[in-house]
Amino acid sequence: MAVELQIRNLHAHVEGDEQPILRGVNLTIRQGEIHALMGPNGSGKSTLANVLMGNPTYEVTEGQVLFGEHDLLEMEADERSRAGLFLAFQYPVSIPGVTLANFLRHAINARLKDEDPDSKGMPIPQFTRLLREKMNLLGIDHSFAGRYLNEGFSGGEKKRAEVLQMATLEPKIAVLDETDSGLDIDALRIVAEGVNKLTGPDMGALVITHYQRMLNYIKPDYVHVMFAGQIVESGGPELALQLEENGYDWIREKYAVAQS
Amino acid sequence: MVVQRRSQVDNIPAYSRSDVENLIASNNEPTWLKDRRLAAWDLYENTPMPRLEEEWRRTDYSHIHWTDASTVVTPNGAVVADVPQKNLEPLIGDRQGGLLVFVDGKLVHNEVADELTSQGIIFKDLRAAVKENEDIVKQYLMTQAVKPEDGKFASLNAALWDHGILIYFPKGVVAELPIHAVMYNKQSGGHLAHVLVVVEENAQATVQVDYASAEGPTHSSYVGATELIVGDAANLRYVALQEWNRETYEFSHQRALVGASANLDWVIGNMGTRLTKAFIEVDIVGTGANARVSGFFFADKNQFFDLDTQQNHNAPLTTSDLLFKGAAKDQARTLWQGMIKSLPKMQKIDGYQVCRNLVLSRDARMDSIPGLEIEADDVACSHAATFGTLEEELIFYLMARGIPRPQAQLMVIDGFFDELLQRIPFERVRQRLQAEIEAKILG
Ligand SMILES: Nc1ncnc2c1ncn2[C@@H]1O[C@H](COP(=O)(O)OP(=O)(O)OP(=O)(O)O)[C@@H](O)[C@H]1O
Ligand SMILES: [Mg+2]
């Protein structure tokens, strides 16, 4: 049965700061569906992504998030990940001294340990094969496996590395936060094709983007607009085209009153 | 006048001139060594215990119980089986050029590959070398690198060292295999060791020395000296890893001399002791010489580490690159004081010095004091100290991929040290240290 991510009336702010950022978000994403999330800068898209993943910077003050049978908000970030949620970060951090390969192997082994506490982890040759296969899929040079995670990666390389992680971990629901920004035209196509291969009945996605060009490759089933911490409009792919043409002014006009 | 409290006056090492005389007699040492020991003893006696000098004033070692820590240690049924296996493992594969193991100052294992001996390489107990290689020892022992007048504890070592190692590589000799020595102590008390490494012109050597001790009931002291003499165009890779027990107070002088066009690659690890006061110095004496000094330290509980480093550029066209990385946990304290110096009119000097600190608890304290005293003008010298904590943002990133928090923390800390551990040329030793770092993180 398809897993559902249900976000109900979600409110959140930055820990130690009263100012609300998310002000009642409602959204349901099913495995196999692609949702695009658009909205002006600062409207709360990345905050939503981080709150879903369990970033301790943010505090949830109201609402509920269900992920299959799990109460997501009760879980630590690592548990959410192992349950099948993934976030491709808008700004991935670099981790000095930890190689991409070593890191991904730990991530896979943590999953195997969940299934079998006595698991010794994936044998290294098998892991190497898996990683190479995914690197080929995304046009990533094999030498990246031995590089420190994101350290000195270009903007586009970081984004590819995020998608590589997604491809390796095979989540049920993935949130891609502006994975298209910083990619050159060829990279955008490669990454988008990579994402397309992963979506399908087994993966649902929330694709956060500012640009229609990403949606030319990854065809969304639904498009949502976030404004001032709420999802104010939802529609089909035509909504994205409409935004591309008209910008957000009409959204501001329509919802600014409600906001104040 | 400074009025000293009685306890401070009394709390000094309990050695006496007769300890020096007994040592000379029992080893039946030659006159030159006897004279040097007695002169060093006089110097020692005439030097006050360091306390308020600039390089000592932040280091309070007054809590040491010298009555225990300066008990003369007599090896007592010591055998190599006393030493943990991890210290005895070959450095690479199943071969090493040689392994010397000391327990409580007694040589309990003496293995030197024939191919080394046939090349004229000397690797032996320093006491034996005094007799068998007298000229070499006489020429180099505390005459060029560490000298008795370097400080109270340098003169104490000069007077009373009772075991040690001579490593000597003749001109042009290149050893493929690394040399490994282990100084292990089973008994508490006063330990005074001396390591003398001489790599002559064009020779190439790789050496590792491990220091470790069994948990002791009472305080111990390690008053040590390490001298690394790297001849012209010679190459020395030297790794020293210290894991004394937590009742040990270390006072050590370590100094390298690097000749023209020579290369020194020195890695120093500090994990053990209750308190460490180490002077780590490189004298770059020949044109075109390069020295790289890498240090790592990890202090926890009540440990106090004070590492004093100095890079002396006494010749033109020389480089030195010093990187120290350390972490402190619980109530531990660490201090690094660095200095780059040059003689006047030395051109084309490139000196680099950095200490990176990872503060792992609120109660831990880490200080770093970099310094430059450069009297040349065509120089590129830089120094820096950085301080960081375990960043929640990094932990979150790893957790967001399914890695549980404790493991994510380990990975970030391991990552912090990785750059340094990569400078150790032995995979097995890197793994051993990683395990020890992890034990400290989790402990
Ligand atoms: N950690 C934080 N500390 C302080 N303010 C924050 C933090 N995270 C988010 N905010 C604030 O919350 C608001 C929403 O930010 P968020 O990053 O979610 O926007 P966004 O929709 O992703 O924008 P963009 O399109 O520019 O990526 C902004 O005003 C931002 O400044
Ligand atoms: Mg954003």
C-alpha cells in the first residue's frame, strides 16, 4: 500500500524566536505522486522541508505530521530517514574528514541494522558496486566517492551529490529543496532524468523550485504555492506556468490582507 | 622576595646525587658520560623548579606527589608479554625493520632485521650503544639538539636517563622497512628515557615510538628527551605516540635538527597522562630544509596538556609547516603555545603554524597562543588558531541520512582528526588511534 505523508495544520518557528514561520500548512503526498512547491523567497518552503526532516533549529508549536503509521514529529531525524523520508538540502553543509563513500556506507548500514540488529553491514565490494552504478546514473565522477563530503564541491556538484544520496538510499518520499538551482543546463537534464528514474510507484516527491524549467523534466501531478507560511493555492501543472508568466503579485494581492 | 609555601618548597623530585653516582657505577659508564651526568646534575640542582616563567606560568603541576613520582624504578620480572598486543603489531603488513620493547626501562624484546644490520643501521638500547658505538653517542648525545641547559627537566634527564634508544642511519642508507620501538611501563615511579635518532647525509628512515603504561596505583613521572638529527639531504619520518596512564606527569624536551635540503616529517600524538608539559622544537639549520610537524591531542576528564612548539629558521630557503589538532572533553584543559623564529637576514623563509581546537564540553577549556619573531624580510610566515564545537548542523545532516546521533558525533569528530591521522604513514596505526579517539569520545 502506498505510504502517505500527511501534514496537518503545521505551525513552526525558529527555536528561541517567537515569530511564526509556518502558519498552518496542510498537504498530503502519496508515494508515487509528484508535488511541486513554489512560492516567493522567505515564504517558508525550506523551513517546511527542515521541519519535516526534524531539524532541531525549528520548533513545532501546533499541528501533526503522519508518515504512514508513524507520528513523524515524535521521531528523531535519523529515524525519519530510516523510515523512508529524504531531504535534498537547499544548502548542503560540508563535513571535513568524512568521505562521501564512508558516509553513505554508514547510512546504508544504519538501515540494515534496523532490519537486523546483528547485521555486519553491506560488504564493501557490494557497496562499491552500488555506489558506482548510482554515480553513473547521475554522471558523477567516481573520484567523488573518496572526497570529503561536499568539501570544495561546486554548487552544482553539491546538488548532484544530494541526488546521488537519494538514489542510493531509495526513500519513499523525497523533498527536493531547490535541487535545480546552481545546475547548468546539462546537469539539470541529467539530474532531472535521474530523479525521474527514481520516481514512479515507489517514490513520492515534493519538488521545491522557483523555475518551470525543472518541471519541464519532472512533470508534477500537483503544484502548490506557499505564501507567508501557508499553502494558499493548489492546482495542476498549469499553475506553475501561470506563475512563470505572472509572478507572485496576484498571490500577494490576494492573500496579503489575510496575512495582516 | 617571594615567600613560598612550605609544600611547594618540599614538593620536588626526591632524586639525589647518589642516584646519579649509582647509575654510573652500575652501568660502568665511561668517564665522558660520567662527567656529563654529574655536570648536568649540578645544573639541575642549581636550577629552581620552573613555575612563573612565561612558558610555565599556565601550567600548575604542584599536585604531583613527587615522593611517588620520583621513586627509582627497578625492572622486576618484566617480559614482553606485559605489553598490550596493539603496541606490538607490525606497522605495515607482517614485517618491520625492527622492534625494540622496553618494560620499566628494561629491554625485553630486541629484534632487528638482518637487512638493516647489514646496511650498517644501528637500532639498540642506548646503554648498549654507549659501549658499542661510543663515538656516535659521545658526538650526538645532548650536544646538538636537546641540551642539559634547556631547562630543569632537560638537565634532570641528562643526569639520570636510565634507558633509551639509539637509531643511527649511516650516510646514504635507505631503509625500506620502518623501525618500531615501544616504551612500556608497568610500575609507577620515575621514568627517564632518552631517544637519540641520527640520520646521516642522504639517508632515509621511518621510525615509530610508542609510549604507554599500565594503570598505576600512584603518580609517575616521565622525564624524557627526544633528539632527532637529520643530516644534509636526509629524510626522516618520525611518529611518536604517547599513551601514558592517567597518573603520569610528563615533562619532555623534544627537538629536531634539520640539515641542508633535508626533510623531516614528524607526527606527535598525545592521548595519555594526567599532565603533559612538552617542548617540541625544530631547528632548521641547513639551507633548503623542510620540516613538517603534525600534532594531535585529545584530553578528557581531568587531563591537562601543555604543548610548546617552536620552529626556528636558522637558514635561508627553508620551510616549516606545523599543524596541531586537538579536542577536549569533560573538564580537560589544553594549551598550545607556538612560536616561529628566524635569525636576522634569512631570506625566503616560509613558516606556517596552526592549531585547531575542538571543544567538546562546556567545562573543557582550550587555549592557543601562536607567535612569530621574525627578523628577516623576505618571508611568508603565518599563524592561526581556531576553536570550534561540535556543530549541530553537521550532526543533523548525517542524522538526516539515517545515521544515529552518537555515530554522527563520532563521524564528525573522526573527520576533524582525519587530516592529521592521514599524515601517519601506517594504516594499522591510524586505525588504532581512531579506536582510541572513539573510546575517549564514548568514555
Ligand atoms: N534558522 C533560521 N533563523 C532565523 N530565521 C530563519 C531561519 N530559518 C528560516 N528563517 C526565516 O524564515 C523565513 C522563511 O525562510 P525559508 O528559508 O523557509 O524560506 P524559503 O521559502 O525557503 O525561501 P527561498 O525561496 O529564498 O529559499 C525567512 O524569513 C527566514 O529568514
Ligand atoms: Mg529555501
